[in-house]
Amino acid sequence: MPMFTNIFRTCLLTSTLLAINCHATTAGLSSVPEIKSTTPPATLQKAQQVFQLDHKRWLSLEKSAIRLIAADGSILAQYKIRAKHLDLRSHQSHWMALTYDTDSQQSVVLQIDAASGTMRESVSLPAPPFALEASCWYRDQQSLLQVFLIGKEGISQQWLMEPQPRLIRQLALPPQSEQCLSDDASGRLFLTGQYGQVWSYRADAEGPLQADLLLNTTQQKKHGNRLVALSDGKILLAQSSHQWLWRADRPTHLQALPPLRQPQRLSALIALHSKQPGTRWWTQPENSTTWQIQQSASATSLPEKTPLPVAIVSPVVQTASMQQFGDSADDPAIWRHPADAAKSRVLGTNKKFGLMVYDMQGQLTQALTSGRLNNVDVRQQVRFGQDATGLDLAMATQRDENSLVLFQISAEGKVSEAARFNTPLDKIYGFCLYQPPSGGLQAIVNDKDGRFLQYRLQYENQKFSAELVRQFRTETQPEACVADDKRGQLFIGEEKRGIWVLPAAAEASPTMQLIHATGKELVADTEGLALYHSEQTSYLLVSSQGDHSYLVLDAVAPYRLRGKFRIGMHPQLGIDGTSETDGIEVTSANLGGVFAQGMLVVQDGYKRMPDGQQNFKYVPWSAIRSALQLP
């Protein structure tokens, strides 16, 4: 299977909707073949679908074959198949056509060289365990080419096609869907229903399946709608039975275009690629075989938000999945082995079980049945007294008992429970540790009602105890917090409002300063917080759960936003991206290999490729640093 690395421009004609569609995005434009709109040969009038290619070639889906046609109508190459749908993307100087055999139900990708007039089969997908009704391409933000297989009864699949085919996820879509078409720019999958419905779905596999019903005409006549993608990435909907034209000015909105001036054969409609304002198409008037150019004025578009630049990095390790389905994984912490970085550990909470311990390869080494743990934090070489031996400790919130659970970590990385402390909280939630410069350890825990309690831990006669030393609160529900031990600062996340900073010392006044509010960059909920300390600077990392991304800010005033990134797939390693992340942790410690500059660990709310229970992903700090051009 060849690598698909370039964005596409496609041109489409159908017997019920004849269309030239040329869409291009910002990446890979130099490789997109130049296409000039020309009148299609007469031999294509009865084809099921036809794509206009470069070099005056046409790709035609007919009753029993796919044919590559020259400008004079002669056949240059053909592929025998009984198929219902055809979709196209470009790859460098070639075209990749997607279809499926209605008999074997196998999807097939054909590689087409328009210049030489050749066509060959590139790869095929196994028949899915359902009856296929449609298929279409989708290229994600990483420029990875994917395939949607739409089932007649709603059961569907999404596949990654590079470097080799791999199932990403199963989907539940509306039954009796007849056609699919994806808009790569907006990341939406459009579906037409049997009786006039038009749906818009979030095409990205990460995160929940989101849908909008764009149109529901409840037509009595089947096969009334056809979709065509226009050059600006918008979607044109033609309803031949009513002679209506609609345009998707936004992925979740359809807007009617001005009425046609005279009866036209919408079964023979050509949408033109044009830089002129408005929507242009060619039509055939009723009882005519000649083409006429039509144009509508620009329809009033709803304002669109300019997206912020978001870098994409890939994980290189993923942990074993939780045994429980649903929302189970939550928050990670990192413990560094004192002598051998390769033997370091990642601790992760399981909200339905306890504490999970993983090695650097993501394999589970321990599973402690401590109950419903939510947030966890780690500190190493904690000394209670000047002459005391340094202890490696972890602590987590226990939601069944509204308590704090303290764990001790041995020099070999074995974790064992050491103590439990009850709290007066009603709904214990977020948590972090603070290690003052003077020594000892403090625990900062919050309740969903906004209360924060700060405890000083003590260790005498081989026993741990906790003393409440400070209280404060936020107006609404918080969760994440992280303490900067060196600077004596405490960062807390109020889920719907943003990030606050205040002094970490127990004796200091808890006066809070809002350093970054939720909004365009930080999309609620504000979730995990973590600190990366290098020799030059320190960064605050934040999980922006609402848009499946992560922010990097300076950890010192004025807390400048350095950049934003998402975690995408690693196709070669078969690791999916992350979405709806709760907890995160980062370290600048040299953990060896790709983690020599440190490592970010994030909770993944949706496990894909294939579908599964939640887990954690490891990302090299070097990848984040390079993507955001950090010093």
C-alpha cells in the first residue's frame, strides 16, 4: 500500500448528480494535478459516476466495470467489478479510487496514473461483518487517509489505510444510509438517508460520536438526495425530485440557495470549481443534451471561527487497557528509578478498581485493589526530619471513603499501601502533593463543591499522620492541581472557569489569580495540570478537554501561552491518539531512549485502533518541544 501524504482535489459526476468537484487544502497543493473543466464525452451520459482527472482523463463507474476514459471517449484501462459507489483522492502524481464489490463486499483501492492512462489494484479490505451500502474517503488532520464503510443497517467501520489497512473503530450510524461524503477541512462525515435525511457526523475517530440532523424532508420517494463537495470544502445537496439546491456553509448548517430560474435536469448537474463568488454549475435543460453554465449569487454564510494553529504529536507507547469498560482510567503519575531509568514506573488510577502500575513499555506490573481512586501524585526522596532517610511516596483520592490513600514505593519500584486518612469532604475529587523546600510533604485535596483542604503529613515511629493546616475554595467545581515546589506556587484548575495560581505555603494567604480563562484556547473542561522543569525554563501543561488538546504555558508570570497541540495516531506502531483527557503528568527527567528529554503521560478517554477500554499514552517531550519550537 503506498503512503498517502498529500491533500486531494477530486472531480465527480453521477447519473443522478453529475458533478465536477475540486477540493484542495493547504497541504500538498504542489502535487495536486491541474484540472481544467471540459465538457464530458457523450459516452459518459449513462455512467453511474464519473470523476474528471488531469490530462483530460475521466474515471467512470459503470454497471460492470470502472473505466479510464480519454477525452475522445475511448477506453484506456478498465477494472471489472460490480459496484455502487466510487470516491477519489490524489496521491502525488497518482489518483486513488475507492469502491467495493457488491458481490464479495470487499472494498478495493485502485491506483490510477492519468498521464500514462493506466490503472491497477493497490489494496483490498476484507468484507465487513455486515451488508455494505456505501464507502468514502476521509483524510484527517495528520493527512492520514482513512475509509468509512457504511452498513445498510447502521453498523459501520472506520479504517486507517496507511502504512497498511488497520481497523480504527466500529460505528453506529443511521440505518438505510445511501451515500457518504467527507469534508476533510471541517472533519465531518455527511450521510444521506433513504427518505431525504441528511446527517453530519464528526469524522475524527477520537472522542465521542457526534451527529447533527441537517435536513429531514421525510420524502416518500427514495433516492431523493445526492451530495457533492464544492471547491471551497462546502457541501452541495441536490434534491432532484424537488429541484432544490442546498449548501452546507458550516458542518452543522444547511442553507438553501436561490431558486432555479428555469426547470433543469438536476440528474445532470455539474458543480464547477471556481474562484468567482457564488456557486456555479452546469446543467442540462429539460429535453436537451447541451450544457449550460448557471450561477447563483453568494448565499449569506454564517460567520466561521478562525481555528488556532494546533500541532500534532504522536505517542510511542500505550499502556495495557483497563479491564473495565466505560470511564475508568483517570490520572497518571511518574516515578523515576534511582539507578536505572528504564525501570521507571507510571502509576495510573482506575476509578472502578484501584491503582495500576506500568513499566516503561506500558505493561502492567501491579494492580492494587484500593477502591475507586481518582487523582494520584508522586514525590521522591521525601525527608521527615534532617537525618531521616528519603522516602518515595504516592498519594491518591479514594472516592468511596472520601479519604486519602498513601502509598510507599520501594527502590525497585514496587508500590504498597502505607496509610489512609479520612477527610470531612462529601465528594472528594482532585488532588496534588507539595514538597516544601524545608522538607516534609503536604497534600492538597478538593471537593466537587469547590472546597480545598491542605494537610501536612508527618512520619514518626514508622507511622504516618496528617494535620489540616489550610482551607480555601473556588466558586465552582475544581479538580486538577499541581504544585511548583521550587517556586512555592500552586496551580489549580476550575473546570468551567480556567487556571488559577496562589501561594503553595500553608501559612500564606490563599489569594488566587486567574492566569488563563476558559474560552477559545482553553476549552472547558479544564482538566489535568502538570509542570515541566528544565534548566532554562518551566512550563505548565493543561488538558483542554473540550477540544481534545493540550496547552503549554510558561509556569512563571506573565504565564504566556507557548502553544497548543493534540496527540494523534502513530500508524507504524498501531497506537491511536487521545481524546477527552482527564489527568496528565510530565517529567523532564532523562528516562532513556526517546524519553531522554522527558516524557508526557496522558489519560485517553477513547481507545481506538481497535476499540477497547481506556488506557494511558506516553509521548516524548522532544516531540512536543520540536512541534511547538520551544527553547
